[in-house]
Amino acid sequence: METRAHYVLIGAFVLITVALAFLFVLWLGQTQRDYDEYDVIFRERVSGLSVGAAVSFNGIQKGEVMDLSIDPDNPRIVIARIRVDNDTPVKTDTKAELELVGFTGLAIIQLVGGTAEEPLLKDVTRGVPRIEADAGGIAQILSGSNDIIAAANRLLSEQNTAAFSRILTNVDTLTGTLAKQDRNIATTFENLAAASGKLGRTAESLDKLLSDEAPATVEEAQATLAEMQALIAEMRGAVAENRESIRVFTDQGLAQVGPAVAEARQMFRTLDQVLREIDRDPRGYLLGESTPRYEGQQQ
């Protein structure tokens, strides 16, 4: 009886062990099916990234970094093997970026992008799918910082520093000179203000003069010109009426032509002078007032 009991116990133990092993295999298989693996290809430095670092999809943590290695065919390429939840929608156009975590210097992998129309990367890839990393995140920051440092070095070169020092010296000299001439500058502005006031008053006086006396002056000038036109018309009429007498006078009194012509020339010169005076200063000539002439500033 005891022998049978031992066999029963041994058989039960074996069955339980097999069942547990089977359940463990099922659990292990289920665990493996809960994750998908991808290789993220970095063509830049991966400073701060380490095994066990988080992997996020659009800001939500979905996995971790399993391994980091260098591509044996190209030492410039770093391959990061990641594991993410199998429900993570990694599309064929999804990209990866390296992202800093606060000020700790640690980095994570951020999966971004992916359109709804594109298929899942794991469905169209045999083996471990590969995700290309964009030159963004830390790589872009490092590249930009290098450019900034290079620009700063060029800006702070010895030549530029000396030029900047000279500029500061010149500015200091200029401000010192202006400080010494503050009274002269104030006097200059006062003179400008006074001159502006005088100019304004002169303009007002001129405007008033033109608005008050210009119409009367124009009317008088028009009347004078009308009288002169009438006089010229009368002279033409007199010449026409005495044409025969003039002819007889020309034939018989030729000796007296010279003095008459001289008097006529004098008359026309006088008339021309009168017209010039009217054209130059109609108001002064007609009203008997002389326009004051500007002689410039008296020293």
C-alpha cells in the first residue's frame, strides 16, 4: 500500500509540474505577443540614450530601449533596438527623434508622425522593422549650438573686440563733448525757435497783405492797361486819318523827319520803361508804394 501511495504522489507531482511548465510557456508566449520590436536608425550622436530608456509615442510612454549597437557596415550609424506595446500604431511614415528629459542629461526615444491612411510598419516588413530617426531633437540642438558657438567665436574675435572697444571710446568722447556744449546746444535751439516764430509771423503778414490789397491792386492794374490800350487805339486812328498829310509832310518836310523820329523813339522808350515798371512791381507803380527789398542779414 505504501508503494502505491508513493507512486500516486510522484505521478501527481509530475502532472502538476508539467501543467505549471505548460502554463509558464503559455504566459511567456503571451508576454512576447504583447510587444513589438523595432530597430531605430540614428545617423547622429545619441548622447544621453542608454539601455532601459523610455520609448514614447506622441508623448505617451509605450516601451523601452532593449539594446544599443553600432552598425557593422557603417560606424556612423547607431541602432537602437526598442520594444513597444503591440497596439502602438507605428506606421510606415512614423519617424523617431531623440529627446532630452529635463536637465538630467538623459534622453528618450520619441516616435512621432504617422498618417491613418498608411499601413502598419510591422505588417509590410519581414524581420525586425526599421524606423529612421530624424535629425531633430538633441541632434538638432547640438548642431545649432555648435553653429551658435562658432558664430560667437567669430563675433568675439580680437579684431571685432578691438573695433567694439574703439566704438565705445568714440561714443564716450562724443557724449563728453556734447555734455560740455550743452549750453551752446540749448542756445541754438532757442534761436531756432525764435526764427521759426518770426517766419510764422512774416507768413501771416504776407498772407494778410495779399488777401486785403491784392484784389484792389489787380483792379487798378487792369484799369491802367485798359486806358493804355485805348490810347494806342486813338494813336492808330489818328495815324490813319492823317495818312495823306503825313505823306505830304514826308515829301515836303523831309528835313524835319530826323527830329520827329528821335522824339518818337524817346516816346516809345518811355512807354517801354513804363510797361517794364508795371510788370516788375504793379502794386508799387500804380499805388505809389515801393516794395521793400531784402538786403540780407546785417552783420
